[in-house]
Amino acid sequence: MGSATSIEPNRRSVTNQEAVISSVQLGAAHEGHAELLITLTYPTGGQTVVPLDPMSCAHLMDLAGASQVEELIGTTWQLVRDAIQAAHQ
């Protein structure tokens, strides 16, 4: 696995009362396909990792207006949810 990227949050987060993307990491999924591992950090400090397949990642990049994965840092979890839903409809 690659190393995680964690930089200062951008201002895409809506409030400080919701989870935001705190790091992104490239990972290997089933059969060696690439996936993006998104770490969400909650206001309480808890964290969870969400794997995104290439289609979900593409939707997330579009929704966030990001051209590089590092630009996702600070983005609200709601865009992650929306990207996954859009990719699997």
C-alpha cells in the first residue's frame, strides 16, 4: 500500500459537526484493481476508512471539483455518500 496523504483541510466542509475526509491513500482491491482509501474523521475524533472503486472515485472528484486526490482533504462525508450512490445506480 502507498503512504497516506494528509494535508491541511480545505474549506469544502459544511460545518464542524460532520465527518470530513482527513486522508486519502491508494490501495489494491480485488484482483489487483486500484481503489482509493478515504479516511473520514468525525468531530469526536473517531475515524473510519471507506474504500472507493474507480467509478465512485471519479464521481467524488467531479462532485468535489477536485483535479487531484489531495484536494479531497476536508471535503464533507456527504459527497462521499453521493458519489457512491451515483456510481452504483
